[in-house]
Amino acid sequence: MTTYVPKAVQDGMEAARMAALKKSSRLRVAVDGAVHPVLRLWKDGFSVEAETAPQLRGLVDLYDGANHLYQCLIVASEEEVGEMRYEFKRSTAASDSAPLDFYRAPDAPVALLAVDAG
């Protein structure tokens, strides 16, 4: 029995794999106003389609749909099987508020209500 797979079949299988990865992922990377779909994400990096994404490097934003997940500093790692892989030099979780420079007690009041004396 032989394990030879014709080139046309191999290309078709690769195209189907890429289409499945694109369809299953909601992750996006935004850089300089352009948005590129993320195929896979792991602890130390992510991958995008090599054909459609330019060579990315520097500061990028990572989104899950409309939710801003991370602001990342990235470098290109390698291209493998149609995917361009990038590694995080720094990955900071995005926050919707500025960090506090003081300790806020968990039972602290959120706001003060004025009492009308009249």
C-alpha cells in the first residue's frame, strides 16, 4: 500500500484546513488600521494566514470579536504550512479603566450621596 497523495488533493486538503481555521476563530489582530483574522492563539504567540497578512511587527491589538483582549509587542517567528507565526515580546491585558495608584478597599463606597438638609 502506498501513502502517496497527489499534489491537487494535498492542496485541496490544505485549503479546507485554512478555511476551517478562519471560520472557527473570532480572534482578530489590528495594526495601523488594518484588521487580519487570527488562525490560532497560544500562550506565547499567534498565527495569521501568510498569503493575506503583511509582515507584522511592533505594537498590535488583539481582539475577540469586539472585545479588546491584549495589546502586544510582536516579532515574526516563522512561516509554516501557509501560516505566519508571531511571538509575543510583551502581552498586556487590555483594561477599560486606568490602573489605580492607591489601594481601594473592597467594601469602599462607590459614590457619596448628598443629604438634603432643607
